[in-house]
Amino acid sequence: MAVPFGKYQLLRKIASGGMGQVFLALERGAGLERLVVLKLILPHLAEDEDFLTMFLEEARLVARLAHSNLITILELTEIDGRHCLAMEYVQGDDVRRLEKYARAQGKPLPVGLVLRIIAEAAAGLHYAHQARNPQGQPLQLVHRDVSPQNILVGFDGGVKVIDFGVAKAAGSASNTATGVLKGKYPYMSPEQANGQPVDARSDLFALGVVLWEMLTGRRLFKGESDLMTLRLVRDCQVPPPSQLNPKLPPGVDELVLRALAPTPEGRFPDCGAFRLAIEDYILQYRLPASNAHLSAYLKDLYAERIAREADPANLDQLPEDADLDAKSNSSRSNARSVSQLAAAGRIPTPAGTGTPVVPPPRPLTSGRSQHTLSIPPVPEPRRRVPRMAILAGVGAMLVGAGAAIVILRQRPSEATRVTEPAPVVRTGPTPTEPPAEQPSPVEKQTAMLKVLSEPPGALVEVDGKHAGETPVDLPIPAQPVKLALKLNGYETQERQVSANDAPGFSVKLTPTKASEQKPRRNPAALGIKTGR
């Protein structure tokens, strides 16, 4: 049974993030009914002035935008003391869930449809980047949180960019302090990860990361910790997608790598140019990539879900008298400067959505029906001591049962800023070193180490045995082994590595003196085309 919330009837929870909770709801008024999406701030977050300002600015900024590839804001209101943002409902999935579900079904997205999704998202972002205020002055809007979770793909073949919650515009009331990071680390541009000023080309880079990951089925910048992730982003070593997916058509590498250039000047001038390059590529290779093709693919992939949701009764999944915050966790929006984190010698893992003690449950990622959770009147403050006691009790039960030791690591945050790491229940003395530097309770037995080199293509040897060419993923044991990288014209580089060096290891090769003095050959004599 639906839960009443003012003029809205809450049907089911869609997601939970740093901005609060997102619900599918039925709006009734003036004899009309329509499905909408409600974004709700958790009560205690409304007391955070920075968070509230950011939330309200999303409505103010996006309400000015009207484009088929951007989500439409219908209403900003307050019900029962809860700030509420009503948005249009898109029947579909975000890119992250879509891709995972498609691969699980053995029907990965074809290249043409991947390019269609990115081209449509680029169109929406370009419109936002070019938007002007009522006085005709450029807003200079930058999304700053472009990621697979913030790109919706409708079953009708439409694509929409959502969640401008950390967007920045000229004249914005909430100014970001120098060095403060906003957005998801794996999708930041190098300049954003360094806390430098960003422009529209930062969003273009993030969209390029999404494209690279959709084409390869791998994560591009994803380390075991936020610090490692930020290092990977700053190094910006991007292997061509065809190295990981040899089935890709020719020419796609150049398209992706230009979007992922380390500096803004090396990328496409804007998202409009990126979109045009994608459209030209689709035409050149005659790929089936229209919105109609995308819709047909999705209707086949999600046939069961579409049939189920065709019955309105199946949309009502909340139990009667549900306490809508009883099972959800919340967090304050946080920001901490890179300089402060660097001074501490680390960048802490965000606590994400949820209390600093226990991370929150994540929504389903299969594309099927979502978890049914809920919204409340103002809940009482959470008491941390009992929860810590519960965690300790669960740990004791696991030990008593002889369970294998599991090392728990925090997931990267869906929140938009860096916060302190969650407290950890320890049985031994309190360590004096920063948490990020602490070894695991159990020494890693083996770990996958991604070995990169600049330039790529170096031969990799582990204890004298050939192990492939860079970039390459290698299983590395806990005890140190000798890693050697060899490439003609460059000096051999040797390192001692172990499982503790995972997940990433990069070496910049030094040219030999002989190769530096070797005269360059005329490209024309080799039959190599230069220029356009």
C-alpha cells in the first residue's frame, strides 16, 4: 500500500545518496494523476546550511534548463518539514545498472548503442554548459558529477543527465573552497582531482571515462582506496579501449583518447564537438545507433520488467504504515580540502550515505524491482553505542563459528564530498598511525596488481619469467617478488613489489642514450600518414 506524503503517494524507493532519498511517487491533483520522482532531504540534513544551499541550488539551476536530454524539475516544495524536489519520471535504468544487467543477461550493449547514449548525454551537457541567466549572461554551469549513475536511459530510447546537486555556476551562492573535492573520484578529471578550477571540459572528460568503461567492461580509475583512485586520475594513463576489447571497430580509440586527454586543451573544445565527432563516427561506420535501435534493444532486454510495471498495482510496493527512515542511514554533506588531507599524509575514505558507524544499504543493481524503504517524520537521533555493540557481537559470532576472516573495505561514496572514515571496532590497542597507513588485520595472500608503463607495451617479467606486456594485470603474492620492465630503446626498470602494492603500479621508462641520439626517420618514408 502506498504511503501518503502530502499530495504524493510514495510507491517505492529508487535510490539513497548523499542528497537524501529518492522515491517513485504518484501525484494526485486537479483530477489528474502522474508518476513523479521525489528527492527528499533527510531531516537532520536540513539543518546543515551548506547542504541545504547545495540542494536548493540544484533546483534553481536545473529549473532554468529545458532540454530533452536533461531531467525536468516539476516542483520544489516542503512537506511535513521535509524539503522535496519533484522531477519527471523516466521508466528505465541508469547506465551503471543497465550495463551490469545487460552483461548478466549475456546481452552486452552494442558499440553503436553505447555511442548513442554518450552522444545524447553530451548533447544535454552542452546545452547546460551554454545556458544563460535571464539577463543573457552565461551561467558557466559545470555539472562536476558526471558518472554512470547520473545518466538515465529510458525504455523509449531517451537519455537524460540527472543530479546537478554538486553543479557549479558563475555567481553561485555556495562557492567551493580551493582544493575541496566534489563529485565521484573515479570520474573526476585530473584538474578536478587536483582541486584546480574546472570548466565544461572537465564534464567532457568524465563522460569520456563513462564511454571507456562501457566499451571495455572495466573500470578505468578505480583503486582500493580514495587515495589510490585520485593518484590514478592524476596520472591519467589511459590504455586504448581496443587493448581490452579487441572486437571494437577501428577508429574508436582515437575518439575516446581525445576525450580523455590529460589536459583540457588536448580534448574536444566542448561537449558539442564531442557529440558531433561521435555522430560522424556512427555515420562513417554505419552503426545501428538510433534512439529507435536503443529502444528496441531495451524493450527486449527488460521485457519482463516492462510487462510487470505495465500494471500500476505492481508499482505499489511499500508496506502499510512504513517508517520511511527506519531502515535508512544518513550523513551530513562534507568537504575537506586536499591541502588538509595531504598534510595528514592521506585522503580518507568517504563514509558515503549512512552514519559514520555503518555504511548504508545500496539499492539493487540488477534493473529489477528496487528495495522498499521509506520516509518518515523526523526520526530520533541515532544512538551509536548500541550499534557498535551489535557490530562487536556479530564479530564475536563469526569468530565463534570459525568463519573465514573477511577484510571489509568501504565502498567509494555516493556523497559529493570527502568525509572522515568510519570508526572501526578494534580488539587490540589503538594504533597511532593514520588509518590509511594501517596494514590489514590479515596479510594479503595474493592480489591483482595492474602494471602500467609510460610508454606502454613494455615486456613484464616476474622473477625472471615472462608475464605479458603493459598494461597487464598480474597476481602478486604477499612476499616481495622482482618485477622487471623491458622495452627496446629504454632502460630496463626493476622493482620489488608485493600484494601490498595493489591495485596499481606505474613506471615511467627512461630512454637509453643510444635511442636519444638515434636520428628520427621521415614518417613519409614509412608510409605513415600525418595530419588530418
